[in-house]
Amino acid sequence: MCRVDGCANKPRSKHETLCHTHYYRLYRHGDVNHTSRCPPNLSIMDKPGGCWEFAGRKNKDGYGQVKHNGTYAGAHRWAYLAWVGTIPAGHVVRHKCDNPPCINPEHLETGTQADNVADAVAKGRNRTHRNLTTPQVERIEELVSEGWTHARIESMLNLSSGTVSKIMSGQLYLRRE
């Protein structure tokens, strides 16, 4: 049996005294009882400007992806959890540096999704919505008040799905003329 108190697992081989789990914890963290919320593959590459770019898998938008318990999650979320603390309910982790693979905790902050969208629009990063003007938004609001469905408005104006809902709920802030 594994030499760690309370562990009933078999050792990795007949020549070892630790099970795979405790051997890995000792090898990776120097402590057989280490239980980190941060997965071990949160590797980084230091870049000029202070960004720590995630060196592993990235999604199509360039955000680092960490597989944990069978699902992928943002590396920046793991970095925030590991080095800063908990993420408030209803909040997302935002990049102050506008660099999607960055996991430097000094470059991360929490905020609502509406804050994130407003920041993207203000900086011209929101490709889907940045060309909508105040008159267009007013027209969308008018069509909704006349009873048009969101899907019909989006189809007519060639907008992405969900745009009208975001405008009507105040989640999407657009350029005002």
C-alpha cells in the first residue's frame, strides 16, 4: 500500500512506496499532500511588456485553454483563481492588457459581461457590433416595440444571433453619434 496515511492505493511499482497520485504530487509540487486549484499545465512564456503568455492550447480567439476534470476552461480564469482569489458570482475575468493569452495576475480583473462588452466596443475590438450607430439602435428598438421578433430583425439587418437581445437588455453598449 501507499506510504501516505489514509491512502489505500497500490504503489506505482514493487520498488516504490507511493501510489501514482502521491508520487505525482511529490514530483510536481514537492509535497505528497499538495492539492492546488490550479492545474499543473498552467505554463507560461514571459513576454516584453509584462504579459505572461500561456504556452499551452489556445482557442480560435487566442485565449489559453486548460483541461481540468474533462472540460476546457480559460487559462486566465485559472490564473486569477490561483494567484488572486475567487471570482465573484456573475462576473468574468477581463484582460486589462487586451492580450487574450496573457495570464499575468496584474493584467487581470473581474467585471460583468456588460463591462467586458463595453470595454471591447470602446476599444474597437467588438467586430460584430462596432459599426452599429445610434440611429440603427433606435430603429431596432422601434421594430421591437412594433412586435417584430428578434430573429426577424437580426435577419433583416444582417446581425449576429443575440445582438437584438443584448441591445434591449443593456448588455451591449454601442457607439453614440
